[in-house]
Amino acid sequence: MHSFVRFILLHFATGFGIAALFVGALLLADPGGIGGLLLSAREGAWPALLLWLFTGLTFGAVQFGAALMLLEETPPRRPARGLQPVPARVPARRR
């Protein structure tokens, strides 16, 4: 797999893991009765799964963006062997 695709998948997976911890803490802490409401929904686990999906997308994008901004710049490429820079003469301009 290409290294950049692996980089993206790794950081989005990290964001989804953080989202799972966040949704789990939200369900356990039950602020304002949201945990009880999500767990007792008629539709089953769908509301909690959708909350995890959308917070996972958000946290994954934030994690990926932060990791991308913290990357170091790569050094410039060296010219291929046998290729040498050619000096160019530029005539001086008069003012």
C-alpha cells in the first residue's frame, strides 16, 4: 500500500478510536439524559452508531489534519547522476 494512503488510514483509524472512547464516555456519564435516551431508543443501536460514525469522521479529520501539519518537510531531491547544472549567462540590464 502506498505510504500516504497508509498514513491517511492510520490517522483516521486513530480518530475513530478516539470517537469510540468519546461516545462510550458520553453514554456512561449520561449528561442531560442523552446516554439513557440513546440506549433506550426504539430503533436499537442505530442512533449510537450514527453518533459514533459522525464523531469518528470529525475526530478522524482533525487527527489527520494535525498529523499532516506536523510532518517535517522532505529535503529537496538531488539531480540524477550524470546531470550537472549548466551555468547560464545573463546580460546585465542598464537603467
